Amino acid sequence: MIYFIKIKKNILLLLILFWTSSLNANAKINSNEEAEKFLNNYCIEIVSAIKDAYETQLEAVSNQDWKTFGEKGRWIGSLADVYSKLCE
């Protein structure tokens, strides 16, 4: 079961990377300032997604929907992992 969760987490991270790279396929970053600005915006998006998932978790707890709670918890963990590698 743990192995399956790790595989899903890796697939999710790959999908995020492909999605974000396809959005900016034609964008060129020509300076450190532009790179920093992009990364700052990207990190803000990650934090926003974590906040949304957390709020969904709160709703799931009040409804005793433990499946959704667990799914959002794994999503938050994946996002936090990306954040810790790119944003700190």
C-alpha cells in the first residue's frame, strides 16, 4: 500500500511538471530576475493549492468523509514536497 502511494505521488509530481512546462513552452526566461519572479509566482500557486486542499480537509472532517480527508492529505504532502525543493 505504501509503495502504491509513493508511485501515485511520483506520477502526480510528473504531471505537475509536464503541465507547468507545457504552459510555458514558448516563454523564455532571459534573466535571473525573470526566473525569480516566475518561481515566486509558482510558489504562491503551490501555497494556494495547499490552502484549498486544507479547507477541503476541514469540510471532509465535519462530514466524516475520511477518504477525501486522506486524499487531500496526500495531495498536501506532495505539494509540500515540491515547495520544499523549489521554494525555500
